[in-house]
Amino acid sequence: MSTGTYAPKPGAAPVGRMIAAQTALETRMLLRNGEQLLLTVIIPSLLLVLFSTVDIVDTGAGKAVDFLAPGVLALAVLSTAFTGQAIATGFERRYGVLKRLGASPLPRWALMASKTLAVLVTEVLQIALLTAIALGLGWSPQGDPFSVLLLVVLGTAAFSGLGLLMAGTLKAEATLAAANLVFLLLLVGGGVVVPLEKFPDAARQVLELLPIAALSDGLRAVLQNGAAMPWGDALTLAVWAVLGLGAAAKFFRWE
């Protein structure tokens, strides 16, 4: 007996289609979360406007917005790729979402890829908004857009790895507290709004090794000074990316 034209053919969708669908879902979840919007949009925007219009911190010669805009762009990458992703993934792990997704046809590596792509989509929206605000404040960006793109991608990889490592090893409540604490500490000591030259020499040498400092300084070198690709900062970000993603892949616990 023939099964007919309309016989079902059960099976998983192509991996590319599954990744695209999961990426769209992850992006919607990021943008619908009020806490995520506070971290990814409102705080960076307020900092940019406040410190550009009120003489609070000495940012050196030139317009304050020229110094602040690259740092706030780095902060936006940090808030999405590290803080937001760590908190969201940590609670997904606690509530068993990751366990159930891990049992679905979607491979685990594809789930991590979807989360990373959702972060990149969110960052595009962040950067577009912050760039518009900075231009409205009189920002005059310089440099090569390709260098900016490479630095942002390396920074995203570094922060994503560290965020996933935290989410996959700590309890959700601990991840929430630790991720927000790290965000605040790096905001103050990562060269985002306060120049690293303001810190003592010993502290500055340590702070310059942090990924947020490398991303801030790299973006500032290109966008403020019109410099060529800052390979030293790019190398620092690449090392953090390898270490963070490698540790996350090894120690991440799905349950």
C-alpha cells in the first residue's frame, strides 16, 4: 500500500535554519527584558549624554564626546556580551531551559552560536543608537571602520566567553550579583569614562590588561586619533577571547 503524497517526513530542520530561528528568539528575549534594556541602552546613553555635557571628569584636550564615545561603545559591548548574556544564560540554566534545549535537535554548539549572533544583532542596534546620540553631541569620528569592526568582534568574543564561563559555573543568583559588580567595576576602572592616566602607575599597568581597557583604548585610538589598527589592543582581546571561550567550553555545566 502506497503511503501517498502527504506522508510526513519527520526530522530536524537544517542546522542553518535552526540557528536562524534560535537567533531570532534569543534577540527578542534580549530586547524584551527590562533589565537588559537598562544595561544595554539606557545606562550607556545616559553616561554618554551626562559626561559629554557636564564637566565632571577631565578627559583631556578636545571635546569630551570625542573621548567618551569610543569608551561608551566598548561599555555597550560589555553590557550585552558579558553582563546581559551571563545573567540570562545563568537563569536559563537554573530553570532547566538549557537542559531541555540540549536535548532538542539543535546542537549545543549551535545554541551557543545563536546566543553569540543574538548578541551581535543587539550590538548593531546599540552602536547605531549611541552613534546617533554622539553625533548629535558633536562627535567627529575618525579612522577605518574595518578596524572598529574587528575590535568589536574580538571584544564580543572575549566578553561572551567570560560571560558564558560565569553563567555555566556559578549559581544564577551568584551570577546576577557578580556580573553586575564586574560591570560597575569595569565601568569605573576600565578607561570608559575615566582616562587610565588618572590612575597610579601600578594600577594602570594592571588595568591596561583588562579586555574593557583594551577595547576602549583600541576604539579610542582609531575613532578619536585616526590611528591604524591597534594590534596590541587587538592581541589582548584575542588572548582573552581564546581563554574565555576555551574555559567556557571546558567547564560549562548545562544543569
